[in-house]
Amino acid sequence: MKPTDLRGILQYIPRFRDKIFILSIDGAIVTDENFANILLDIAVLRSLNIRVVLVHGASAQISALAAERQITPSDLDGSGVTDSATLALALTASNRLTHEILEGLAAIDLRAACTNALVSSPLGILQGIDHLNTGKVERVDAEFLQMLMAQGIIPVVPPLGVDGDGKTFRLNSDLVATVIAGELKATKVIFISSFDGLIHQGKLIRQILASDLDFLLAQQKQDFPAELVSKATHAAIACRNGVPRVHVINGRVAEGLLAEVFSNEGIGTLVYANEYRQVRRAMKKDVRSILRLTRNPVAAEELVKRTYATIEKQLADFYLFEIDRNPVACVALHLYPEQKFGELACLCVSSSHENQGIGRTLIQFVESRARELGLVQLFLLSTQAYAYFQSKGGFVEGSPDDLPPLRREKYEQSGRKSKVLLKKLQ
């Protein structure tokens, strides 16, 4: 997807308008030549009424300052011990970076302000080690941040906090972004780093459920690059704290921020909370519920008729959406492994629960499931709802020739002359 493709961007605007994105940018990216392009991407987000809070790190600058002054820093990322010399480095580096960011935003006519919205306290003594000037976030002045954003001002938050006595503590910027996101009920946290995403055992993770990421961190933390452990940890924490989506992207990729936000494929890693917690696999006891849900759409010729035996035979392909343990919608994902295709089928929402976004949730669930299974394309057949799938699901019209041979044969035999809709996954 090209960020210049307005049609690709426009489908996301209703979903993101007036939502809050927390952008956490590593210090190494702020001084990279591509940072000017990131600022332009931020300008696009703001023009679409997306509210932005910008958090930045300073590890690269602290390291450079330490080498220049021939000082060995006690810690680089704000999670270990911060002695007095390292705190002085952090203050100098953070203040410089904050000023550079404010300059860059001013150059593209975006208003911004450095804030003291974080109330901190000492991290203290952990496992017998005094962390000295390393802090933890006690409170976020969410009202102050909201007020700035309401006036079109981008809050810029350095990795520093101050306690009630005015003493400064060094903070981990990933932690800062995560805490702010939870307090502001942000829609996204986007970690912008020097890596293509989260790397595990040498491979890029394209997308992962937050609970699965927790498992990897508990069992195989050593298989992540050391520089990414903090981001992986806080991505999972953010999802547990109510953030639906967390992204980790490479800030050196031109137009990468827009490509990550405004396309299903993205460029980095997507960590997602289980918003599909109401979706579960169908069981044998659910066959009658599926028949009940599909009765009216079958009568209206919106769906092809399925018998009890047919549904039971393909039961492993069906999923139900429940509210208070009551099935109110269903969908199926039929697999064609030879072609690595999947068919989205039998999408049906009870008339009492229409226009609540359940259909879109099931489409997204099937797409996510298809990606996890390594499929390269989804297709569906529709006689009446094709416009819905095109506008809400991003499907495009194809032809019967695009179907797997086995499905093409059934298509011809049915005589329904359904439209064929396609969506590439890779």
C-alpha cells in the first residue's frame, strides 16, 4: 500500500478519528536522516484528527555523550541503575533531543509543548540493588495532556520524571509510553526503533497475540535481541492495560509510519490484545445455533443452504460470536492448502445485533486467523452483500477463474452466479 493512495487511507479515517496514538521514538531515530519524514507522517495523522503524544528515548545520545566525556554510564535505557553521572548525561541528552523535536515540529507548522506530566518516585532497591536515580511513574497528569491535545498541541514527553520535591528521575521511555497509553486509553502505541520489528530466534514476528508474546518472554526471553526485550515486554503490558494494538516498526523506512497505520500488512510487528475474546470455535452443540442464525439469510438467498450434516462435517471451520454466552453471529474459514487460499463463508449476524460492528470484527478475525495459518489470499462468494465486503473488509472483485479448481467446480454447479471477491494477505 502506498501512503499516497488516498482510498487506502480513507477507509481508516472513521475508525481513527479523534483517537489517541502514542508514538515512542528511540533517540537514534530522532537524529536519523529519516526523522524529517516521520514528522511529515505525524502531520498527516494530525490532519486526519488523530491525536498524538510523542515520547522519546535518549540511549544513543547518552552513549555518545559518555564516550565524548570519557564516562562509563551505569545504564543506557533507563531500567537499570542510574548513578549521578549517568543522570547528568540523561538530562543533557534528553533536553537536546526534546529541543530538536520541537524545532522539527515547528518547521512543519505543528504546535507542540514539552511537558512535566509525569510524577515519579524512586524505583528503589530491587533484589538487593539500589537503582539510585532510576524512577517509576507514580501518576500521569492525563487531564493536562488531554487539554493540550484538545487545543491541537502535541505533547512531547522526555524519559524523565519529577517527584513532589522537584527531584528528577530517569525513566525507561518504553515504560513511559505504556503508562501514558493506559491512562489516556490510547488506541495504539507505536514503538519506532532501529529494528524492523520484534525479532525472535532471528526471525521477524509479523503479528502476535499479547498472551503469546507473554509466553515467549517467560520461556524464551533470551531468544530476543537484548535491545528489543524492553519493547516486547512493554508491548505485552500495554495490551494487558487496555491498548488494542501495539506496533514495533523501523524508523529508518521512508513513509513507514503511514504504511504501518493505514494498511493491514504493515511493515513491522503488530501485537494485539484479544479483542476477539467473544469469538470461539463452534462445537457440536452449536450446530442448531448456526442453523438458527442462518435461517433468514438462507430464505432471502443471501446465504447458500446448509444442512445439519453439512455443518457438522465442516464444524472445525466455524466460529461463533457470543454475547453473554449467547451466539449472535457466525462465520466460517474453509481452507484450500494447496493454493494457500482461504474462503470466508457463512458470515451471518443476528438481526437483533446488526449495526454494532460484529460483522467487521468477524471479518478481521478470519483475516487474522488466515495470516496465522500462512495463507496468501482470502476469497468469498456473495450475491447481495458484496458492497459491504468491499467497503468494510477491503475486498476487491475477481472472477471465477481466481477460485481454486475444487471451489470453481462447486461454483459452476450451484448456478448462483455469485460475485467473487478477493483479498491478498501477503
